[in-house]
Amino acid sequence: MSHSLEVKTLSYAYGSKIALKDANFSIAPGECTILLGPNGAGKSTLFSLITHLYSSRDGQILINGFDVKKQSCDALAHLGVVFQQTTLDMDLSVLQNLHYHASLHGMTRRQATLRIEEELERQGMLERQNEKVRQLNGGHRRRVEIARALLHKPSLLLLDEPTVGLDVPSRQGIVEHVHDLCQNDNLSVLWATHLIDEIYPSDNLIVLHQGEVKAQGSVEKVCGGVTADDISQTFQRLTQAKAL
């Protein structure tokens, strides 16, 4: 089976402090994989390596078969990212933000206009395209960021706790939309979160603790592996943390 993302024996250290140790996992097309881990587990380091903000001598990362270190342009062309902190320009309109991002991907004005309209319509944001970003609430800003990440039709979407600080309806709307993208568009997703209610029974889980992958697989498999009743108890047992 081809994979949207493959991480092979990936390690990384900050001096003498090990942040990741021999991480191995893969994500197939259309899979939504949830990355769970306490603070300091290595989630941010992992995302930084996948996006090539950091580079490691140990291990390999493949996006759609392209090596992130050796074929970075080809690999990153298949990647969309939504960071935890907003990276939109607050003084530009929604449309201006998206056109700027499209130009970075080498899209023509015509291509960009068509893709922006398509994604904003899917996000229910088309009527707000001329509003400045600072006029939008947190949930609507997140929808714009997801639309931006999908403009170039990536095969893999990274989400770094994208619903932090949002109200319940906004969170639920984004969770449903992302899962629909996996099911209907065959998009692969790696979603870092600590909110159990964002996890669907059909999702895959990766539990990361102290830089090591402690468990991975379907929700049922991971919970069954530690004889736990639910994801919260599973997480507690694998990390010896307080229940989520």
C-alpha cells in the first residue's frame, strides 16, 4: 500500500536531551491519525521535522514517497499545515491572505481564484472573503487557515491543536469537516490534540511519550493493547499521566 506519510527510525536531540527516539509510523491515503502526547512528548519536534523546519541526520521522512531531506520541494508540495498559533495577516482580507499563499505555490491568478472560491465555499466562508481577518472570530479564522492549507490540493494535512481556544460549536464544526475530507477527498491527516471528544472510533492513534511511540493503530487496537475501557484510560496507562 502506498502511504501519504512514512516516518522511519526518526530520532532528534537538542544537545544531550533526546526529543525523539526511533519513531516509526505511517499514514495511508484517507486516514485520520490522532497524535496524543503530554507536554514535552515530542509532538512539536515531530511536526517541525515533517515540515522541514528542523532536519535530522537519523531516520527518514517520506511524503507521498518523496524524501523530506533529499527532495524537500517535491515532498512539501504535497503537504498542508495548520499551526496552533494563527499565521494569517490580520490586516489583510481573507481573499488577500489566500491569494498571497497561492502565489507562493506558483498558482496562476485564474487557478488561485477558482481554488479559493471552491475552498471558501466548502468552509462556508465565501460571503466573508472581503472581510479583514481581525474582524473574524476564532472559529472562522481557523476555517480560513484550513482553506489556505488545502488550496494546492495536498495529500497530507498536518493539524497542530487547531481547535485550542474555540467554542464547542466551532470545534465540532472543524472536527466534522476534517473527517469528511478524509472520507470524501481521500485526504490523509495527522492531528495533534489533547481533546478526547475530537477522536472518532474510525481514527488511528499514535501515543507519544518522552520521545517514543508507545502505541499506534486503530482506537480499538490501542485501547485493547493495555486492556483499557476508553481512550482517556489508555492514555493514562501509557504515559502515567492524569486522565484526560
